[in-house]
Amino acid sequence: MRIKAFSFEAKASEPRPIDVKVETRVYEARRGRAVRLSCAERPFSLDDALDFDLEFSDTLQLTYADVIHGSFSCRVLDCEAGGDTIIKVLDAQLSGRRVRLFIVLTVEEGDVRRVYADRITGLGEWRERATKISRLASLPPSELEAL
Amino acid sequence: MLSGDHMRPPAVEEARAIKYPEVRDLPPEEIGRLARSIAPRLMPKPGVDYKLYLGSRPELREGERLLSYTLSVCPQCYSLLVAVIFERDGKVYERKVCPEHGEFEELYFGDYATYERFRKWQRDGKGVWTPNVKLEALCPYNCGLCPRHKSHTALLNLVATNRCSLRCWYCFFYAAKAGYVYEPSLNHIRFMLREARRMLPYPAVAVQITGGEPLMRDDIVDIVRIAKEEGYKHVQVNTEGIRLAFDPELAVKLREAGTNVIYMSFDGVTPFTNPKNHWEVPYTLENLRRARLGVVLVPTVIRGYNLHEVGAIIRFGVKHADIVRGVNMQPVSIVGRVPRKEREKMRVTIPDVLLEIEKQTDGQIRREDWYPVPSVVPVSRFIEAITGRPQFELTTHFACGAATYIFWDDDGELIPITRFVDVEGLMQLLEREAEEIRKGKSKYMAMLSVLLKLSRYVDVSKAPKKFKSKRKFLKYIYKILVRHDYSSLGEFHYQSLFLGMMHFQDPYNYDVSRVQRCEIHYVMPDGRIVPFCTFNVFPELYRDRAQRAFSYTIEEWEQLTGKKLSEEVYVRNIKKLIRGEPYRRAYEGIADVLSIPYEEHVKASKRFGIPVAE
Ligand code: SF4
Ligand code: SF4
């Protein structure tokens, strides 16, 4: 199953200042361990815009319509997954502030479902999030913290 | 909103999705299930309703300075385009090029300095955590609300009917012209209201019942009652006010059912600038006064038509401030195919209206007295920091709207709140204190700190005489800002006049970054919640398609109600209206309407499309 992810930098001043850098790593859960997937990289194209919105509209509250305001450079990661639970780790710098966000996907009969995504505008306590993510990703919290 | 020729037939001619008479009496949950199952079929269709032309950015020309790029649409085919926003000769413009229909350039904001001043206040909301649709298309063709949307609903619009007894020349929406009747049943309305109430992180708390003309519905009072039952704190009814002019009981019933305010079209102080309801407004105000039901006047401002009367409209509001709660101006939004030269004749933007207000009030209300809508976000953020709960926030795009409050002295001098309150300093204080709380400062210390510092931001010596008691005024401000006390806010409104401005978009100046932040939404009969500026800017794709799907044929509706649609036409009795004492009193000191010959009155009404009883 191919999983798409994005690493990008965006800067804009209107309508509000944006200064974002995101590095994404993609893992799959295998018997209680997180195994990093190898991903092919390619430049962003317009066909990726919808997937970009899917990935970041809730997590970072950022959409293609936002990044078009200023400068935007983006690498698309196409990752090959064999397992049925995928974890994306988004290391983001938002105007210098570092924050780590998680997305959990499950694969069922060829269908990818996004079962969890951290939301920058409603980020709860880490312990609470870790419990939830670790249950959905079938990974012990210690494994999550090591990612 | 002004519509030119409708640009094209609906891209997809949707048959009615259901036979509405057969489902109208279903319980709300069942109508809801049915509605949600129909919604996906009604979504705009890529390649059919619009195309994507995002490959290139428009060039800048000599003398133009880049401000930003954004997404916009082709006014002719709705295709999504990249637009450039730039400054030229102190004004802000938008330009885009459609490969099929060529270049479009439009004034975006009439004064660059105001644009910059407003831009500083942009704050974004927390998004919508309970989207009504999946993310399947680019914005604005995925409404809604989709997971991208940045702001919660601040004002929900619910269209109660597309019937109207007026036949305004520019309107294509009313039932007789549309060829069907859209009039959701009470159960259906309950479902729609519930859809917006389940929104997180902040559910809708304010609703506007609109139309067509909502007062055409005999059960309008029940609709207001249902909105209250469903938890809406603020209910307003948007009307041209004519039925209220002749039915004093209705005003009382509306207030008793829970209507907070009437939102009434009012385009000017003469029959020539306000042929829609000039003659009836004095009687409507009398009846609202008796019913103790407040009203907001809503002028649509058009260059070359009524821009020269914006000052007089404000003075009219002040004259009737015992019942008029605010004046909310709307610079014209040009929907439909209108040639550039024609558009330029009509086009006004927020700074243009602000400048005219400054001129027409002899500098009493200056441009600097206005702040963009998101400037009040620090108040919400401070309260959120104190309560730990998400708050109602006004996070629209800075170019969408502006507001101020004015007061007045007995000699008639208008005093904007900014003359005696340092709004900017106060907002910065609240922002700082909210940040301190987030960093661990005690909430009580923060509240105390605000209370102690508040007086630094208020200069009571410049306030209207009624506020010469500094303590009293500070108490107000503290209760509103810190305690978020609704009754203090109400009292504040009684002492002042709210002046607002909202420039609804049109396809010529469209900016996706504005609509993504929109807070004025419509709930559609299929349960989708759609920003005002997609609902009305792309009527064929949203408003008309959804309403048609849940409509009656005219015959069905006539059979159901025993009424005749063609007989619902208002005929104005100008002779009688201008003879009445309320008419003379209402405009006295504002405009010399009594010297206008009767024939001119009649001409003005007829030209607009409203017949006159001779
Ligand atoms: S306007 Fe809002 S709801 Fe509509 S597509 Fe854009 S982000 Fe989504
Ligand atoms: S209705 Fe239009 S103008 Fe008003 S906030 Fe929404 S997008 Fe902006």
C-alpha cells in the first residue's frame, strides 16, 4: 500500500504571517515496534494539493490556499507500507516553536482510514494523547516517545 | 447583493431530489437522515461546474507592488485560478487570468494604508472539529463545512422561504421567478438548526431567519420559538419590514417568542435611494418601538446611487437610537455578468465608505475610528484563558468587515468609542494577560491586573456626558470584557449605536483566503453549512441546487396552503403612507421628503418594481 506524506517549508505575510517548516517521518507498527518506512521523494505537483489539505487542514490548520500566499517548497514522500497500522510523525516548527504531531492510519482491505490526528488548535496533554495514540497504533507509549 | 444577468443556466439541472410534500412531516431525525443521504449528490462537480487552472501566476506590471498571491475564481466559468493581490497608486487590486475567459482586474480595497492597518489584526480561529462533509475537492467547492474551514459559525442564516411579496428588479431568487417554492417544514428547520448546534469547538449561538421574506410565513413566530428551544441565544429576523409596518401585533409576538433584533434593509433616507421600503419604515419603527423590539438598519452601499447618503443614514440611526441598535452597511457585491465599466461605476469597498462617512459627518467619525472584525479576538482569548473553555471568536478575514461604536451628546455631536477608549492598548493588554495565564500566571491575578490597569485605557474627560462617571463606565467595560456579561453588553448597546460594515464578496474580487475564514454561514436543507460567500456567490452550485432539491412545485404549494402565489404581490399606497404623522416625524431633520412631489414618489416605487395603488 502506498502512503503519501509531505515535508515542506512555507513563508507568507498575508493575511497573517506564516513561517512553517515540517519534516514528516512515516512508520508502521510491527509486533509492538515502530519500523520506519523508506520513502521515495518527488516534487509537489498540483495533483497533490487535495492530499496536502487532507494532511494539514486539521493538524496544522494549513491548506494549499494558505501556502500559495508566499513561498512554498515541498517534497512529497511516497512510502511503501506492508502493515495495517501506519504512524506519521510530523516535526513542525511554527514561527520557531517546535511541536511534534501524530497521525495514525489503518489499512483495511486496501482502504486507508485516518483514525487519529493531533490538532494544533486543540492539542491536549501529552499523556492523554500518548495513551490514545498508543492504543490506536498498537505501540507502547515508550515506543512512541522514542520516535 | 446585486445580480446582473445570470451568467449561465445551472451547470447541472438537478431534478428535485424528493417529493417534498411526502417528507415534510417526517420527524427531524428522519428528515435529517434523508437530507444527509442526498447531500453528496448535490456537491459541485469538478469538470462540470468548474475547472482548475492553477498552473500559472498572473504577472505584475510597472507601478504595481506585490502584496500576495491567492486563489480566486473566473467570474464567467467559476474555474479556480491563482490571483495576485497588489498595490497601485495607494489602492489594492486583484488580478487573475482565465485561459478561457481572459483577464479580470478588480478593486479589492480602496485604501492601502487602511489595508495595512487592518491586516495587523488578523487572528485565525481554531477551525471546525466536526466537519459536515469529507474533504474531497479544493476550496471553495467543498462546502461545507469541510475540515479546512478556519472559523466557527458566528451567525447562522436559515432561509425560511423563497417567497416574497416584492418584485425587486434585480432579484432572481423569489419563488415566482425561480418557479418553485422552497419552504422547509418546522421539523426540517429543527434538523437544520441542530446541525449547526453540534459544531465543535464552538456551536452556533446566533441565528438569522431570512428569505425571501421570512415574514411571509404564517408560522414565523414558531420558527423563532424553535430556534430558542434549540439553544440559540440570539435570534434575528431579516426582513424588508413591510409586514411589520401594518401588523403591530406581529412585532409583539416576535419579541415574546424570543426575537432579539430585526435586521432590516434600509438603503437611504429618500424615496430615490430607498425605493424598497422608504414609505413603510416609519411605521415599522413605530410598531417595533411599541413592541420594544430593536432593529439594525442594513444599507447596501452603491457608488453613484446612495454612497452620498451614508452620513444621513447614520444620523437617521442616531435619531431613532431608542429602537435602532445599529447600522450595518454592506458595500455592493456584484454577482452576475457585469461589464468592467459598469462595475467601476458601482464599486465601493470598505475604505471608500469609511472615507465618505468621515466627509459626511464632518470628521466626527473618522476612518481611524473603525477596526476590522478580528480586532476583538483578544477579548475572546482572554476569557478563554480564564475559563479554560473555547470561546466565541470573530476571526473573519481582516478585509471582510469593520466596526465601531458611536455615542452622542445632547448637542448632536457624534463621539466614537475610540475617542475615549484606547482600543488598541486595551486589546494588547488582554492579549498579554492571556499569554501570561498560558505561561502559568494565576487567573485571579490576571483579572485583578486587568481591573487595575483598565483606567489607563479610558479617558472619561473625552467621553459623552452620560459617562462622566468614570467608575460606572469602567464597570461596564470590565463586565463586558472580563465577565462576558450579556446583560451589560445589552445595556452598552442601549447607550450607543453599533456601526458595522461587511463587504460580501463577488466573483470579481473573490479571495479564497477570505471565505475560508468566513463566520457568516447558511445551513442548507441537506444539512451542509455553507459560508455566505459561497452560498450567494455561486448560487447555481450551492443555494439554488440545494433549495430546488427540497422544494414544492408551485402547484403543490398552492394545493397545500390554499393560497395563490401570483396574488402575493404588495401594492403600495403611497398617498396614505406619506400623509401619516409617523412618516413626517421619521425623516424630519434628516431629509426634506415632504417637498418631493407625489408623482416622483410613485415613479421611484414603480421604477424599482413595486406597484402603487393610484
Ligand atoms: S469555504 Fe470553507 S467549507 Fe467551503 S470549501 Fe472552503 S474551507 Fe471548506
Ligand atoms: S460573508 Fe463573505 S465577506 Fe462576510 S466574513 Fe464571510 S467571506 Fe467574509
